[in-house]
Amino acid sequence: MNGQQHPNTTSKPGAKRTAFFISDGTGLTVEGIGHSLLAQFRDQPVEQVTFPYVDSDAKVNQVLQRIERAAEVSGLQPIIITSIVSDQIRKQLHRSSALMLDVFESYLAPLANLFGTDPARTVGVSHGIADNPRYTARIDAVHFAMDNDDGRRTREFESADIILVGVSRSGKTPTCLYLALQFGLRAANYPITEEDMDSTALPKILRPFQHKLFGLTIDPRRLMSIRQERRANSRYASPEQCEFEVRQVEQMLRRAQIPYLDATELSVEELATRLMSQAGIERRIS
């Protein structure tokens, strides 16, 4: 069914449609695809629910009940986006009242025709650890990011792929961890503190690594909001301090000709991919 409303119901005022991401593995793949698809309809409010490891009749029945309950509550036809491998489970999901988008079936048939062979239909192969060097590289990169967070170990900057710089709470740490986990990059970060802002020159400790530096900046009002959650009513979170720090760091980055991005409206995924593109950095794993 492709209609806007659940059969025999009327949508409720202020109701929100529900999208279910259903997988027999971790759900990471189908979540990523689902987020990308729904992002094209940002004016449509959608509640997003993930069901990983749906690999038995009991779990399928639980999911189906949740789907029908969402339809009844909202009066809107739910959406299923699934990467389920099992034919039997997919057939069960097709019995629901939801609009079903089957990720694997959309692409497996054309690929099977191209290769002249049937797909293996193996659960969880995209997130396994059979490829030990790839898995090890990912974990090593995460450890590196954690060890080199907030300028803790500047002696290891020599082996970094990239060093993020910016004011405190501008998004450096989550971006470093995402770069490590998703792309296997050795990402360190260094916070530009008030002591570093006596001039607009780069801190001395960063100068040998200028070719590895990439800056993150942020709107002072957003920065103030984030810092208020951490240290409410402090000088650290005051409008004047946030504006001063952002202004000084941006001047420092421009003077040193260091590329930078405004993190205010960007997700960590967008930050990571944009800075890799802008800095010309290639992923270590794929």
C-alpha cells in the first residue's frame, strides 16, 4: 500500500508517521540508508525506530505488533526500510500495513544477473571481523583518537593523519572518533585555550604540524548554549567569552591559512566527510 493514511483510519492532528529500520544484523546499514532517504523530506515529521537482530518468528511478531500500533495511534501508514536477508521473514513483514522498502531486493537481483550467480544471503557479513587487518586498523584508530583527545599527547601528533583545532566544545572529539571508527583515520585534536589567544599566531606546539591541521569553528550563540549545559552561569559559558574565543580562533586560522569548517549546523557525519574532502585525506579503510 502506498497511500498516505493507514486503511480505515483518519490521521490524528499533530500525528507523526513512523519509519521502522529493520535488520537481521546490527541495523547500521539500513539506518544509514533510511536516514539518507528521509532527509530528502525534512518537512515531513517522522519518528524513526530501529529493530536490529530480527531473526526469529517471535521477534518478527513483536515488530509487526509495534508497526500496527504505530499505524493505529497516528492514523498514518508506517514505513518499513529493511535489509533482512531471510525470505521467510521478509514475507512476514510484507503482510503488515506499512509501505515496505526492501534494500537488498532492490539491488541483489540486478547484481545476480550481472554476475550470473545467486547471492549468498549471509547475515551480518558487512559488519563482521573476518577481515582482521581492517578491524584492527579501525580499533587502533579509535584508541589513537581517545589517547590524543584535547591535546593530551602532542608527542604522537607526528603519526596523526589529521589534527583538529578549535575552541573548547566545537565538536572536535566526536568528529575525531567518527573519523577513526568509520574511516580508520588517526585523528587527534587540540583545543585552542584562552592562554593561546594572546596573539593570533598558532600555538608554538602546533607549528611543526601545520600541514596536518584542520579547524572547526562554531556560532558563538550555539557555543554558549553547549557550554551552559556543562558549566551554567560561568564565565566560560558567557556570551562575551564565547564571542571572543570564536573571533580569535578564526583570525588565527585565517592568518595561518588553515582550512576550517563551521560545525554549527553540520552533523558529525557531514563534518567528517566534508573535512576529508577539503583536506584531501583518503580513508585508511573502506
